[in-house]
Amino acid sequence: MQFDDNANLDTSEVKDVRGSRIPGGKATVGGGIIGLIALIMGLLFGVGPEQLGLSDGSPEPAATSSSAAQVQQSCKTGQDANTKEDCRLVAVINSTQDFWKQEFARRGAQYTPAQTVFFTGKVGTACGAATSAVGPFYCPGDRQVYLDLGFFNELRTKFGASGGPFAQAYVVAHEYGHHIQNLTGTLQKAQDGRQGANSNAVRVELQADCYAGVWAHNATKTPDESTGKPLITSLTDQDIRDGLDAAAAVGDDRIQEKFQGRVSPESWTHGSAEQRQQWFYQGYRTGDMAQCNTFR
């Protein structure tokens, strides 16, 4: 995955609160089995602290001056994105939102941007407080994506994904898929509390995977506002394989087999490894969000 060296990055789409602390309140997730369960659920993508019952209602922390300035000072151009992980994620966020803004406009609708919050340790959200153990998630209450960058190492070491820059991009694009569902009203279908291979919860997650694939299909075609040229200049077959590998690594069946030694489809919330790969590739192959109807 390569970015246009001359493109300007929009760091306003990222809120960097790394190093901040929430005053008072109790820790959302402790160690031991509770932390492990939260980690497993979080790593399935899209599960916020409120859904896990791990909220203590703490407010979101204010960014310290040093952490708030870190991304803004370091990530200015596509060249920075080609050399620094933080900046690469900023560029992926910019590209994802550029695409959806233009796609919504093409469909006669207006896209509402969502920030991504970089945090470490603990963070407060409109869905409640969470620790890094929850993994990346989208909170519909404040329309923000939450991400501890240390998660990507967990994806490789604990869940066996091959890693790579596009595996990270897939995670981000999946969470923005939930934002699209929130804007279109689809996300509410997952709130019926049901689980299982045919549940709405699974269908919502698979659709977010498909939307991630739709963005990937269009990433090298979507013009950046600062240059009029695509921010992402190339995606290779290996990039897509890394994305598919990451999707498979967090399939419900893979997670259950690894951590409980058996597969229980009746308790699935995100879909199997094969399903997650299938729907990501469906979006990537067609580039059309209309082909992501997992409820059909």
C-alpha cells in the first residue's frame, strides 16, 4: 500500500488522546479472565464497551498538549504516511472518509464525518469507558472510532494474522463500515440481543466487512481534495491477501476453537472466518455497497 507523497493529510479526522488519563472512576476491564473475554470480544471488531457491559460512564479524557500535538506535528503529507505507522493510519482514515463522502453525494445523500480516537490504557466514550483490552470499536453514541495502536501487535501474536499495513487498514475500514451503518440506520438491527450464525448481529458485522472491501476496491480511484489525485496510489495482491487473512483470523469459529477448544455457532456474533473473508471480498470484487446486503 503506497500513498501519494505530495498529498496533504487531514489530521483533524484524528483525535490523539494517548497518554491522557480519566480522573477518578474504576477500571473498566481488569486482568485475568474478564480481561481476556473483553479482549476476545473486542478483537472480533465492532464490540463497544456498552455492549460488553463494561461501561462505568466515565467521561472522555481531554488530550494532553503533548499527545494532542503528536499526530498533527508528525503527519503532514503522504510521504509521512509511507514511513510512519501513525501517519499511515491517518491517511487510511482520510481515504476511507473521502470515499464515503463522495459515495453518499453520488447517491444524493450527505455524509457525516467520524473521528478516530487514538488512545492508550483507558478511554471514555458516549458508550461508556473502556480499556485497551476491548480492542478497536465504533461507538454510535458519539459517532467515533476508538483505536489503541497496540492492538495490531495483538492481532499478529495472539490471533495469528500475518499482519502488514493493509491488515491495519482493513480494521479501520471495518469500523467505518459501522459508521456507515449508523448513518443509514442499519446498525440498529444488531440491537435485538440475539446471537447465532443467522442473527442480525452477525449480518451487521459481515456487512461492515463488505463495506471495508468496497472502500478497498475504490481506494486507488477516489480523488483526494488536496491534489485531485487518489491519496492511495497502489494496492497489491499481497495487501488484499493480508486483509483477507486478518478477516479470517477473527472469525467466530477461529476465536472459539483457539480459546475454548470447540466451535459453537449458536453463540456467534460476527460470523465465521470463511464468511468474513467472503463478504470482504464481495465488497472488494464489486466495489458496490448495494452488493453488501447481508440481510437478504
